[in-house]
Amino acid sequence: MSSELLDALTILERDKGISRDVLIEAIEAALVSAYRRNFNQAQNVRIDINMENGLMRVFARKEVVDEVFDPRLEISIDEARKINPNYQVEDIVEMEVTPKDFGRIAAQTAKQVVTQRVREAERGIIYSEFIDREEDIMTGIVQRIDSKFIYVSLGKIEALLPINEQMPNEHYKPHDRIKVFLTKVEKTTKGPQIFVSRTHPGLLKRLFEIEVPEIYDGTVEIKSVAREAGDRSKISVHSENPEVDPVGSCVGPKGTRVQAVVNELKGEKIDIVKWSDDPVIFVANSLSPSKVLDVIVNEADKATTVIVPDYQLSLAIGKRGQNARLAAKLTGWKIDIKAETEAREMGIFPREETIRLFDEEEEYYEEDDFDFEEETD
């Protein structure tokens, strides 16, 4: 080993964060293995590396015994005392056995070890960096596409975007810049493997955190998200500060904030509703933009029966039941929607106090901001 290699180890320690002592230990272990393999030696050996000039020597370690059975591992007491009169039985004698051409093998082995350790260290650094970014959003560039994945460059590594995590209304091309949600970071023998998504509800949540300062600083909290990627989503928001309008904060001046999220998601419609710990109010809000007359709550089954005006039934259910389905996901309650006429025929009558409550509720939803199709299943 040359002094140049020792200098290189010092540089690696500084630039890559790999301990010089760790590298030296790894090189010593690899050289022991190389010595045994190349010179067909089985005895215990130790590698000594001079840290000043890089000079390297091989020492065989033999146990002092009265009677020698394996001369590769043992040395008699008489032979040992020729080297040093103070040796006793069971002591270890070290004898230099450095081969003449060991320098070439040593240099090659050291290079392999350093290369491997640098690669492992870089993988470890990348893993440490990205494991902290799990469930976070990043901007990547589409590199290539095959039948199973889209490969997205995140700078130091390529992430995998599986088919089932791609939005159905999007078509990707190489060099496209997209925002992705990191769903999983795995440590493999070939290095870190990162999986990302464009359909995960967390992507919608992170996009609002970027666009809405009140969410980022904690003034407004996103309580729940329900998403059918590429088509429509609902989020519920809440603020402990009574002077802050959580829905208005997310919509932004003239809808600029929510529109930025919609644009990133290629036109995905987004409903922003006010969260409430009262299931009656929360379920009614979640069915926005439809008007609700009453919500009958069954706590035992965590189910609700929602009464809406007859002309609002199709709007409450939504196209292919989407509005009701998303509302159920958002609230965590089962929702059975009935028109007022049907409910009265079944003996279920809207309560006047609930109707007044909903009439007094401030209208948060700007119907002009989005298009809705009134269509029942």
C-alpha cells in the first residue's frame, strides 16, 4: 500500500464521511482473506499497516505448545524461546511471512475494499436522507417508462412510480417534471429503493401545505382526506382560532390557492369542507355542494341517514355515487341518502331545529369554482 492511498483515505474521510479507521480495518480484513486465498495458507495471520509510509507486513500468529501437531498454527516451546527466551506455553508468537509479491495483491485488494466501502457509504447516506422524507412530497423528472414503472429521477436516485400509483388522466413523457409522494423507502442489497405515488391522499395534503401558509404554520389543520385520483377529492379542515376561516384560507383570494393544487393534479376537482366534531354537521358539510335538511345518527353502527330536498338527491349522491362515497370516506361514517318525500313516506321527518341550524350555517363552498354533474346511479 502506498502513501498515496493513505492520503486518499484521508480525503474520503473528509468528503464522504467514512471513518479512516473503519476503512483501514476493512482493508486489513480483506488482506487477510486475500493472503489465505492466494498463497494457500491456513494459519492465523495479522496484517500490520504502517500509517506513516503505507508499508504493509504479514505476520503469522502461532500458539506456543509442548508438542506440535499443526506447524501452520503451532510452534514448539524450544523454537519459540530461540526467538525470545521469555515465551511460555500458550503464548502467541508472531512471525513475519510477508510474500515477495504481496504488494501487488495488497494494492488490488485495498482498491476493491475502498470502492466497496465508498459505495456502501453513499448508499447509506442516500438511505438516511430519503428515509426521513417518507410521506413527503418531492419534485422529480421522468427518466424512462416501461410496462411496470415510470422511473423518476429525484437527484441522487431514481424512484419507482408503479402503474397503480399513476393518475388515469395523466400521460407522462421523458423529461416531464412532476411532484410525487414518497410512499416507501426500502434498504436492499443493491442500495435504497424508493417508491412514489401520484394517487396517494397524502399528495393532496402536502400540496395544500405548500400552497396554504395557514396549514404550514398549524393555524389550519387538515383533518381528513378522501380521494379518487384524477377525478375528485374532498378534504376537511379545521382551525382552533375562531377568527380564521379554514375553508377560505384553503380556497385563497379568488380561488388561487386551491386552483394551484387543481392545476398540479391536472384538473382534479376538490371539495373543501369544514370539519366538526358533531357528526350531524360534519356529515352534512361533507356532502357539499348539496343542501341537507337533516342527519339522523346511529352511534352504535356508526351510520347516518341523510335527508335532502328531492331536487338535491342527484347532487348529493353524485355521478356514479361518487359524492356520497367520498363523503363516507372523509367522515368515517356510513351514509344513507334519502329524498325528503321518500323519508316522510318511511316516517322519517326532518327536524325543524336541524333545518334552521343548516340554514344559519355560513356558505363556504363557491359552486361557481367547480363543475358538478347531477346524475344518480
